[in-house]
Amino acid sequence: MRTAKIRFLARPALAALALGIAVPAFAQDQTAPAAEDAPQDIVVTGQRAAQRAAAAEKRDADNTIETLHANDVGKLPDQNVAEAIKRLPGLSVANDQGEGRYVIIRGVDPNLINVVLNGQTLPAPEPSGRQVKLDDLPSGMIQSVTVSKSLLASQDANAVGGEVNIKTKTGFDSKEPFFLDARGAIGRYDMNHKSPWEADATIGGHSGDFGGVVSVNYSRRPIESENYQGSAAYNAVGTPDGNGLRDYNLIRTRLGVVGNFDWHASDGVKLYLRTSYSKFQDHETRDQNRLAITTFTPGALKATGTILVRHREEDDNTKSVTLGGEFDIGAGKLEASGGWTKAVKIDPIRSEFTFGTAKGALFATFDNSTYPYTLSPSGTSAGAFDDPSQFKLTKFNYETRQAAENLWQGRADYTLPIALGDDSSIKVGFKYLDRQKTNNQDKRDYKNGATAWAMTNVAYAADPNFYDGLFHFGQRIDYSAALAYFNANPTVTAIDNAGTLADTLSSDYKVSETIVSGYAMATLRFGGLTVIPGVRVEHTRDRTAAKVVHTGSTLADGYNSFGENSYTDFFPGLNAKFEAAHNLFLRGAVTTSIGRPNYPDLAPYVVVDDGAAPPAISLGNPDLKPYRAVNYDASLEYYPTPDSLFVAGFFHKNIDNPIYKTGNIVTGATYAGVTYAGANVTKPINVDSEELTGVEFNLQTQFTFLPGALSGFGVSANYTHVWGHAVGLPGRVGNLPLGFQSNDIGNVQLFYEKYGLAARLAFNYRSAYLDTLASGAATDQYTDANGQLDLHISYQIMPEVTVFGDAVNMTNAPWRRYIGTKPFLVEREQYGALLRGGVQLHF
């Protein structure tokens, strides 16, 4: 997303770019039709400016990209970067609490996508993988996003799915010497009737050789969601083994701060400092009533009732500092930068109390005529969940977690023009990256103690209506009262030593990863033909440490299992573009890429469960090979006007060494110093291969050829169809579905932009995708299809003031999971709609 070569921005549009929202401007659009020059008209330029910039950038790019500018982000009510970019062709997101979290490009696992901020690799705060949490980044703090679907040799090869490059605003991005912007919004959720709010402010500009921007964004969202827990085990006649009602109440806050400073010391020397800080907090209480079937006797189902409360706090933050510059050296240009980034995820508390009835103490009735199905206590136990005296403590846990990823990185790139063709050049460079990733988990597990603890003295009743009155929610647990009672009455619980030991030691790991890379590429231009061959080499060295967990382990154990691995890879690639006719382009690429194993999979942990029959052994695998991919891209692109584009594309990926977790019986093997005649060993392994193929279609146009007010209408739509499979997993016959791969992804936006009025009605859709691979297709679990409808309207009442309103999730689209086939519900979560309004000021 470099600055597009289009002349269009006036002060209100600059305000939009600074704040990441859409603002129509009174200013004259230099490329607008003469019909819009009437002085009495309010001319819409802010959103069209960003639309044109994105189209021009895609057209002029040397590789296959999708772009999003700050104005585009603000046209829709997107809370974070993931929500914003899910509207681009071929992109979808994995959600949390109804909000996008991880980006999925063309159905590829988020762990295989590289995310960079201002050109520097971003760390991942979570311990489970390499995926970067894009919901940590408020959409208001970004200037632009570029998604690369085909790679150049100058880009990191660790991007099987592609690269997401996020840029923040600089003082020299604006023609204005000074700008000051502020925005505020408040809303209302229809589920809990609470009010989320957000505010941001940006000040910046440039004077002579110096430029700077400081931007602050803050939001607070008190969210409620209702989750119906179905079953992952249905019997032969389709009766589930239980259900649960889960009510989530949480407060989610975000803080984003950007400070960018530039010094153009001379025409040949430009220096910059890029800094950012983002903080994400999610403090949550989850209440649950659960019913588990113990006897499937027709007409007399016996069940066990459970009431739970979980309290969880999550505090994430990411810091980034980058110092760099551009230097004219000889006939060429040197770009050099170095930086430090650190992501930290702290869960200061993750704790749950569980109270239950005696096993099989309740009777239950199953009714499949409702949706979701009804499974509730019946007969003499009909009111069980309203009677806390029937529930006794069964277990309690108290956990803290901390994960951190620390990156030091530096790169240098030198570009030299060459006298070949038209404006050709060669480019060489190198990059060094040092990564330190750690995870530490401390957990105490308790079971019921010598003194029985009834729930009566910690119970309370709240709103019993659940799922629009379809279900009755019974008694809940006051977490604070329960924790106080636990502390004051030590005999009501007893420590679970085995569980505590395993949970505390098994997840701890430390990974040190060093990547040294270099590349050479040429950009050869001959009239309408551009050819870019290149090759990149990357040397990777991993050193890992974890813990062995067996009957002789203690909580004081340090790291006592170690692994090391190194490998060198070459990544040849070719991108080509040909202008077959005016504004008609043919584009193609053959590239190679890599996907490094997730940190927990590399960690050489050993967990032995001697109580199982046969003994169960869980292992990490520091000898895992990385994914290695060959990628093919081709597209036909037509840009008839600055406001329009029509694109059809094809892509294919062959991926070797994909990683899956598998279990099998091993005989005569030694683990933790003990030789087992037979053990069920589970560990991540490389399997044979994966492949995926897809087609993409993208159109965008504004009907500027229509007369008068009608010329403000336009449409933007894209559709991607993907199919693929994996082979070679032991224990599974035939082709395997690919995780995260939605076969169909699409967006449709109908918009109007004229006379100061901007309105967009947007629908985003993705089909179901596999999220948990099991031993067979009947037990694979899927995240179901999702379609969401949103509306954004804004009006500029004067050059300095714009008011706007949003309607989010207008159709109350649920998040749903199922096992095997769609009728077998695992869980379904609903969030309700959000209405929001606000005002933006620009001076």
C-alpha cells in the first residue's frame, strides 16, 4: 500500500486517512467529472479517493496484491484490522466473540501467514502457534494494509498463505503542513443493552525537512454472548450425550498508540523512526448450566447436572520500534532498517469452579423439534438447576499463564537501475531475525475435600431467559463469594497432585529461532511487459527446551528436555505482468515459500500417563520439517476508469510436509527413562502433501456515467471458490479436508457517495471450514458458514464536522460448530446487533 499517484486529497479527506474512517470532502476532486464541479454541490472525494488509490496500487503492483487504505477501513464499522481486511477478495477470518481475530488467506491456516508492521515482522502473543492476533490492532491506528498473494524475492518466504503488511501514518503522507483530528462514537448492544464507546485523536504534519504523527485510539466494549453447547457425541439414533447453556459477559478494551517521526536530511538521505504500542484486554465471566446423559434408556434418560463459573482475564500488548532510512548511494538507493518488537500475553487469572449433582441423579427429556434441540431436567428433577442445594463442589482450578515473543531484526535492500529496457533495475538485500519465544503456565487443580461443599451459600439467580426465552437458565455461582469461601475453608477441597503436575509442566517451553536470509532479483520492463525473476535463501536454526512429566516429576523441575534443528532453503520465483491493451493486464507468478512449525509442536516435551491402559505418551517433535510450497497465480485485470476494476484470477498451491498430530501404538520404546512394552504415543508429524486450488473474481465500480444524483451509486463485490485436500496421514484413508478452508468466500457492498452523504450496505460471507481433524470424517468438527450484514452512513454537515452511524450484525448472524454433518450441533453462539453513532472533527 504505497502512496498512489493520484491527486485528490483535501483537508477533510486527510482527516479520514488519519483516523481510519471514511469522510466525504467539500474539496474538488481533480479527476471527477465536470458535472461535479458545481459550487453548490458537496463533492464526495474521501471514500472515492481511497477506492481509486487502492485500484491504482493493485494495477501498478509487480506482484499479486490486495490493498486497503484508511478511508476504506472507515467506510464500514470494523473494530480491528482483521475485521477490515476480511472484505478483500479471498480473505476470511477466524472469530472470537463475534469479532475477527486471525486472518485466513485463500483457506490457508493463519499460522502460515506472515504479518509485518511498517516492514518489520510482527510477533505472536499467544503460545499455541505463529498466528498473529489482528484483533489486538485497532483499525483506527492504520494508514494502509497490503495483502501479498504472490511473493517477491525481497519478501520473507515464511508466507505459504501470503503476507499482510500493515502501515501506520506518517507526517509526509499528508499535503497539509498540519492536521488535528478527533473522533468519538458510542453505541448500544441489543443483547445486554450496554454501551460500547471509542475515541481517537491524531495530530501531525510536516515542516521543512521534519514530519511527525502521534495517534491514540481507545475503545471499550461490554459484550454479552449466549452460547448453546450441543454435543460432540451423538448415539446411533441421533440423541446427544448432553447440552449446556453458557452465558458470557466480558469487557474488552483496546488501546493503540502510534508515534512516527521523519527527517529528510537532504534529497539523498531520509531517516525515520516508527513506534507503536497496542494493548488488548479481555476480562470475562462465563456462567454455565450443563446436563450430561449417563443412561440412554428410551423415555427415561438419566443425567448429571453441573453448574460452573469461569473467570478469565487476558492482558496482551505489543510494542514496536523501528529505525531506518533511505540513502542515495552511487546510482542506486539503499534502504536499511532495524527494530525490536515484543508481544506479551498474560492471563493473570483463569479459574473455574464446578458444582455437580450425584451421577445420574436427574431425569431428562430430549426434544428435537426446537432449534437448538431441547434437553432439560424433567419429572421430579425438573427444577434442579434452580435448587443449589442439589449441587456439591466437584473440582476447582486456578491458573496463570504468560507467553512472550521477542524479536530483533534488521534488513538492508539496495536497488540499482540498469540500462536494459524501460526503467529496469536489480535489487539485492539481506535480513537477520532473532526470535525468543517462551510460555509458562502454572495451574493448581483441586477436587472435593473431606467436607462437602454445597453451592447454596455462593449461588444467586440472574435473568433466567436464554436464547430469546427458548431456554431457562438456572442458578449461577458468584465467583468472588466462591473464592472467598474456598480460602476460608481449606477442608472443602483437596489438591489434585497428578493433574496439577501435568497441567503446570507440560505447556512450558522455550524456543530460540534465528533466520538469516539474502536475496537477489531483477525488475525488467520492456514496454508493456514486466518480468521479475528472483531467488531468496534462508537459513533457519531452532533451539528448543521443554519439560518431561512423569510420576517422578516435581513442580520445581526446570527445562530438562532439549532439541535442535537447522536447515537452509532456496526460494526461486518469477512474477510477470503484461499490458495486453490499454488498462488490460495479464498477470502470472510461480513462487516458492515455507511454513515453519508451531512453537508448541517443536518443543520436546514428554508427558507420561501411566494410569491409562495402555500408557499414554504425548510428545513434541523438534525434528519436524517445515512446510514447503510451490505457488501458482494467474489473473486477468481490467481497469476501465479510475473508479473501476474487473479481475478474474486462478491460483494453485502444492505443499509438502504438512504437519498433523497423530497417535499410534508403539512397542518397546523408552520414554522418560522407562521402556514400555506398548504405549499409545501421540505427537505431531510431517505427512505427505497438501494441495489447494481456487478461482477469484473481483469487481468495483461507481456509476459516474449516470446523471446527477444517480452518479453517486456504486457496487463492490468479490467471490472466491477454493478446493483442496491432504494425503498421507496414518490412520486416515483417502483425502483429508484442509483446516480453515472455506470453499466459498464472498463480499457484496452497495454504496452511495455524493453531496456529503456516504452510505454502504455490506454483506460478508464464508462457507464452513474444518477446525478439528479427528480419527474419521464422522467425528471431524467444523465451524459452520457465516454471513453478516452491516450498514454505515455518514454525512458531512460542514468542512470540519462529519456525523456517522453504524448498524453491525443486523441479522444476528450466529457462530456455529458441528460434528461430521451440519445437523449434529456442537455449539452455537449468538451476539445480537450493535447500533452506534458518532462524530468526527477535523481542523
